[in-house]
Amino acid sequence: MPRDGSSCIRAVVRVRPLLPSEISRGEEACCEVKDATNLLIRSAEAGKWRQYTFDACLPSDRTQKQVFQESGVINLLDAAIDGYAGT
């Protein structure tokens, strides 16, 4: 079992930064992190934005280490090493 005593499923989304090739083509991001739990995604119709809620939303400025820490992956790996199933 995870060290913090929880065993619930968490939905975490990470927004990646645009690639240099995408920037050079003039492409724009289609999603943005509104706050710690809400993500905005631009729909195809007239640039309207739709909001989705997750347990955590990680913006594109997060490092890989921060993503592992904030998403709970480290706890999942620790539990797997202790012999618990983790997916």
C-alpha cells in the first residue's frame, strides 16, 4: 500500500510545451492549465474553450522530476518495490 495510506486512483494531466518545429510553423497550443485541477481545451468550433477537471493539472513549465513528484508516480513506484501491484 502507498506510504501515505491512500489507494485511490488519481487522474493527472500534463501539458507539454510546443516543439520548436510546431512553433516555427506558427502553431498555437490548444490547451492551457487554468489552475491546479482544471484544464481548458480549445474546441474546433469558433475557438470556444471547454473546461475539464482532474485531480491535478501540470503546466508545460514543469520538469520531469516535478511531474514525478506532483503526480504521485514516486509513491506508485515505492509501493511496487514494496510488492504491491501498480498501474
